[in-house]
Amino acid sequence: MTPNKTQVTKAQAEKCLAAVKDRYKAWLGDGADEPVLRMKFDWFGDPGPAIVWEGGPYEWTMLVYGGIEEEFGFKLEAVEFPKTVFVEPITSWALGLYPN
């Protein structure tokens, strides 16, 4: 079986998941809901890889690009994804992963 060149590989997707977990580590642990990788997330009828985190911070997928400064001076930096992957919010709690 040859890999699908129109889709992000599992190894690439796992690197993206690790990057999300690293950036949002303050929200993880102590039994908190964590982001998970779904290689066949089907929201629009075209299954593809996505990072799904329904229990994450409000609209976390919109914040992955960083540059957000919250009150009290807290600044959220951008998540650093592999250069071979383009990310885009599918929903406020699911981040689509596409070849770049």
C-alpha cells in the first residue's frame, strides 16, 4: 500500500499533536481532557487528520497562530508546526491538518 500523498502522514500529525500539547501544557494534567489525534476526522464528509480537543480552552483552534495578548499581560505565542503541514480550524475544537 502506498501512502496517500494528498494527506498528512501519521508521523507528521503526531508531531503536530505534540506541538499543541506543548503549547497548551498549562491546560493539561490532573485528569483534564487532552487533545487527541483523529486520522479520519469526518466533519465535512471528507475524512482527514485533525487534532480534536472538545474540552480545551475556548476556541483554542483560533489561537494556534499566536500573537494573542490576554488581560494581565499574558501573551500566547504561536504553535510551531512542521513546515510540511498546513493547519486550519475546522471547528472551535478541531484543527484540520493538511499537506503544505
